[in-house]
Amino acid sequence: MSNLAERAVDGESNSYTLADLRAGRVPATLPVKAAAALIGVAGSTVYEAVARGTMPALRVGKRILIPTERLLSLLDIEPADAP
């Protein structure tokens, strides 16, 4: 795993790892930069994927948020509480 993907930082100075994502210790949505860091790509790549419709996103005002459950699904990671 790359160092970039090991720790993602959202706009509120919280940081998350892939282990946090797998264990369900992240909020229901993530800012684009935090989601991008978790999957190891640039924020611009996530913005482009959202614009193309290949990355699910919620728009709240000017903010774009990535739903954590959908991110798990895209990464083919089962949530911790799944059997």
C-alpha cells in the first residue's frame, strides 16, 4: 500500500486509514480529498470521476461528498459488520 493511501485527511483535520474504512470507523460521507487519499489518487481524479458519473457523490451546496458505503462497494471491501 502506498503512503498516500495509508492515511487520508478530511477537511476537518480528521484522518482515516484503509483499516478504519474496513472497520467502519469513518463518517457516512467523506470529502473528495479524504476519499482520494484513501484510494491513492489525486483529488482531481475523484472530481473527474464524479463529473463523469463513475464515482457516486452527494452535492451539499458547493461541497461534494463521497458516500462511504458506496466507496466500500467500489473498492470491493465488505463492511466490518457484514457476515
